[in-house]
Amino acid sequence: QVQLVEFGGGLVQAGGSLTLSCTASGLSEGFTIMAWYRQGPGKQRESVAIDNGVNKKYVDSVKGRFTISRDNANNSVYLQMNSLKPEDTAVYYCHADHYDDDGGYEYWGQGTQVTVFS
């Protein structure tokens, strides 16, 4: 059974930093695109950062402030968040698009709350 477990959310003052981490367990041998999504109060879930192992993409609102990285040996992905703003307040979700010989699969973490106060 595949599980994505996130850590690192919390309460932080505007301008501060947080690092989210996510570790995947149970993945078969294959290729995985890792990403972070978020859903703010009253908003739709949006993609924040994607790492396909070669390229990284960010939503415009976090460019220059957030950095996604991954540790393939440990099936982990991280999101370093700097210069946080109140509008970054959201539940952040780890996401994996995994492909193996049997097909493609999508997995989500349970979410971790990030609250930025001014």
C-alpha cells in the first residue's frame, strides 16, 4: 500500500520560512513525478511546485520564494518556503504521479496546515 506522509506545517509570521517534507512508502519500481499542491480557505486546490526529476515548475505566486527538491534514494520531496505571506495560508498536499510497467497511479498525502499571520 502506497502512503505519502507529510511533515513540517505550522504557524509562522509573515516573512518567515517553513520547510515541508513528504516521504512516500510502498512505491513500486518506476518513475514518479512529485509535486506540492495547496488549498486555501474558500479556494480551489492549486499546483504549487512540480519536480519531474529533470525540470521544476512553480506557480507564479511562489516563484523566487519556494523551492522544491527531492531525495530519490529516500523517496522524499521537500518544499522550502521563504518570505511567506498571509496569502500562502493553506493546507499543503504532497502528490505523486507514479508510473510503472502496470500503468500510472496518483497518490495524495493527508495534507499539512500552513498558517501565515501578519
